[in-house]
Amino acid sequence: MVGAETSMTGACLCGAVTLSVAHHEGGVHACHCRMCQRWTGGVYVMVPVAPEDVKIEGPVRRYRSSSFAERAFCGTCGSHLWLRDDGAEYELMPGLFDAAASLPLTSEIYVDRALKALSLAGDHPRRTRAEYEAENAFVPKENLP
């Protein structure tokens, strides 16, 4: 945990969905898996937030992207909002929050799958596909849409 940050508020591109975060860990995480690349167009970055620390209002649409997770977007403008494994924390898109601009990158997974143009700088923990999948649920390549 980088540090207990206070609150931040944000919104999607059109402002129809608003988000309020009471507490977050103070860092941004990145994923380069193939599913996240398809969803974001490159690299998925997120701010983890416990369910009890986030309030969301507006026309949220959800897409069940695997047997264990959903991805959400604004039903009006289509802005990506979060990825959430069943019963786990929200992984909120940092671009929704002005205050997230100063958050450091604190971890990166699937680094061996990163698009060449999207190499992320910094001194943070990096894990390959094999390292990450040895300990976490994942979606096999043959099951990708």
C-alpha cells in the first residue's frame, strides 16, 4: 500500500456517471493482457478501491467479460468505468478522476505481452504472464472473444 489517500470524485466523459471514492491505496496498476488490450486499445490502468469506499451514480452498463469478472461503462457516452472480479474491489479507470493525475504507477502485469509502443517507465514491480497466472484467475487465450 502506497499510502492511505483521502477522497476523490470523478465522472465519465459526458458527466452522466459520477463516482466518489472515500479512500484508495494511492497508486495506479497496469495490465497488458490480451483481454485488457482489446478493451482499452492498449494498456489497462486502474485504481483499486474497496466496494465500501466507492459510490457510483448514473446509467452504468455492465458486460460480463469472463466467468469471474465484469467490465462497466457509461450507458450514455461509453466511457470505461471499471473492471471488477466477483466479490472483489473495484478497479476504477484513473482518467475518470482529476486527482489521479499525480498517482504513481505501482505495479504492472503481463509485461511480456505489452504492446511495443506502450512500454511503461518506472521502478515498480513487474510480473510476466506466467508469474501472474500461477497465482491468479485468468482467461485462457482460446476463450477470448
